[in-house]
Amino acid sequence: MNHRYPENTAKEASLVDKLFALLLYVLPHHLLSQAMHWLTRIEWPPLKDRLIKGAIRLYQVDMSLAVQQDPAAYPSFNAFFTRALRSEARPLAEEPSAVLSPVDGAISQLGRIENGRIFQAKGQSYTLQELLGEDREWCEQFADGHFATLYLSPRDYHRIHMPLAGELKKMLHVPGRLFSVSPSTTRVVPRLFSRNERLVNLFETEHGPMAVIMVGAIFVASMDTVWAGTVAPVTRRISQWRYGPQPSVEPITLKKGEEMGRFNMGSTVVLLFQKDAIEWSNELSADAKVQMGEQIATLAQSPGS
């Protein structure tokens, strides 16, 4: 199935959307995120317990899925927010040709990268080159490829897992703004995902290159990976790390479904695959809910075939 830009079904931006976006333009994004970083790491029980219990009530969080089901056992709100789930709560699709959802969330958009542009919302798109921090080598690999944008709400599981097994080749931290990434904001703010701060993780798989891009948002104070810990350089320039064969250094390889990172508060993941590498599942469309581990696409060619 060849997904096109769904212009005929995309929602129009409302007046409320536009007013909310206008407010976001004037807010001090990074200052607010720093304050949230401090607040969510307070370990004083009267405060952190109230924050955790309030979030559980407000977002109707199902704690029976968590490894640690006692809210009071979490040392901080951030520990609760990035909580681990029981393995049986998120079984992995078993088909060898399955591409897994890396997160719990909702499909914002998915389809093909056309003329170097990625669809954001009706009347809104951004370039692949902007998204990847002007890295032309990797832009060429994803030319005319496939993309999916997955939005994580505050109630969702906030660890990120591998859609396919792969070896990490490069990581880029691209500084930027921290606009909200809610559906209402994506309808209004131009080039949103290529303007926000983001962590671009570039992998090589048996089926070609794959990008798992962690997009920051307002109140997302930092992003973590399992190989580098918290990644939050203070420089306003693009930072990059290359990985590969080095003397006495093991390559960073991760299995399909293995945890690769987490958001400290909520945000968005953008997936990229090369041309003709995968085919998105027919059941998926904008606003469709997904869970980590379920099949969201099929490989064009199974391993060994």
C-alpha cells in the first residue's frame, strides 16, 4: 500500500489551535524545561507522591502493567514517568518480517518521503535534510523512503524500543526550540519536528538504514539512550558521535524490541526507512493507537529470503 499525504482527511487548524501556538512562541521553552527537570526529580515524599498520584488520576494510568505497581515506591516523579512495564504487558510481534512499533502512542502521520519532504499536517511539511541536521550522506539513504511520526501522550509508556535489530552508526544531537508536539500544535507550527530539539539515532539493519529520531518538546528536559545515558549538550551547535569498529571497543548492536532510550516527560518519535524497504500496515492511519511491540509494517524482504 502506497500511503500518500492524506490532505483530504487532515484536520483544519482551529482558532484555539492558533491561539495556543501563539502562546508557545513567547514562552521561555528551555527555562520551563529546566524547571520541570528540577521538579520531577524531587525525592521529598509528600511532594513526589502527590505528583505521582495526581498524574495517575488525571491520565488514568494503569499501574497493573508496571513492574513496580506501588506509586509510593518510585523515588521521584521522573522515575514513575519512565517506569518499566512487565514483559507480558507488551508482547512482541513474532513474524520475522514484522517491523515493531517502538513506543506506545498514536500515529500522527505516516507515508512516503516525497521530493525530500515529510508530511506534518494539512498545509504543513518539512524537509528530510532539516530533520537530519543537514547530514547529506544519510539524507541520500532515506530519499523517497518511508516515514512514520508517533506521538506519546502523558499517559503513555515512555521507553523507546527497537523496531528492527540494528547496529548504531551515528548519533546527532540537534539543538532547537521545545514547542509542544500535541496534535493541535502540529497543525499550526510550521516545520515543527525539524525545529524542535532532537536526538537522531542512525542504525544499519539487515534491511538497510533506519533512523529512530527522538523529538523533544516543552517540559521534556532531556532524552536518554542506553549507550550514552542522558544526552543534553549545552552547545547550540549540532553535536555528533560516530560508532563503528574500533580497537577494543564493542559495536553497539541492539535486538528487535530491545530498549534503546527513553523520554524524561512526553514527546514524539519519527521513524525513517529507505525506499521500498517496508510497507506500512493497512490498518494504520492518522490518529490510530499503537502499542510498543505490535506490528506496524512488513519488511519488503524477510531475512534469508
